Amino acid sequence: MISCSFTMPGVCRGSVFAIALISYSLLLTTEAQTTTPSPAIPCALRSNTSCDECLKNVTCLWCTPTQQCIDYPTRNILPPSSVCPLSEARWGLCWVNFQILIITMSVLAGVIIIAILVCICCCCKCERAGNKKEDAKIERQTRARKARQKERRTEMQLRHDEIRNKYGLAKDNPYARMDDH
């Protein structure tokens, strides 16, 4: 969970908004790609039809210049240029250029990572500032406690000296023996 302090609420609110916006756009993209697959028609049989017809099956890749519907090469993350150039490959949606899709997803991933890092840095900075305030408060309390203790010690010493003077036990020389008086 992302928590923000009151010192930089605008930065954290902006980061949370950016994360929410990106998550929503990813959800829309995912919904667009989850079309119902056509029952067991191989991709090769959909060649020379249309991009929409080909991409009804999620496992198919449409190559625009050759008008071919190909099984997506699952061994590779990206389809090799020998199959179809990235700028001409379509997968999921006909209007989405595969190359632009990859660039967009990379940028979105970078923005998400940066937003998370900014939130973490803000939270750590706020936590450190809180710790400094706590440390200063503890230090003030310690100094006050020591000052009160010193006062009490001085008062106690004065009372003891008064009692000694009252009963004639005052020592001029602190190292003198008591029975010399």
C-alpha cells in the first residue's frame, strides 16, 4: 500500500493518479485482446481474408504486406523479421502496430517503475524526517531529565549540608576525620 505524508502530498497524489491511469489503460487493452477465439480454424486458412478475421484467434499474427495470417511464433517473444517486419505485424488489434505496441508497453513499464520509485523515495524521506523529529524530541527529553536530576542532586546536597551544620558535623576539609572535631 502506498502511504503519503503531509509534506509532499501533491507528488504522491500525482504518482497514485498515474498508476491508476496506467492500470486502467492496461485493463482496457487486455479487454480488447480477449476476443472469443474461433473454434479450431488454423491461422494459415485465414490468409488472404482480412486482419479482423485473422485476429479473431488470439494465437494468430497478421502480416499486412503479405496479407498472411500466421501462427504467432511462440518460441520468440517478438516475431522475427523473416516472418514479418515489426512495423507491419498486427496482433490482438488490427489498428495497433506491433512495433508501437512494444514501445508503448516499454514506456508504460518505465513510467510505472519510476512512479513506484518516486513513491518509495517520498515515503522514505518522510519517514527519515519523522525519525529526525523523534530523535530531537528524545534528545530534548533526555536533556530535561538530566537537568532535573542535577537540580535534585544539588538540592539533596544542600539539605545534607544544612543537616550537618545543624548538628555540628560540618567538615571544613572533606578529607578530615570526623572524630577530630
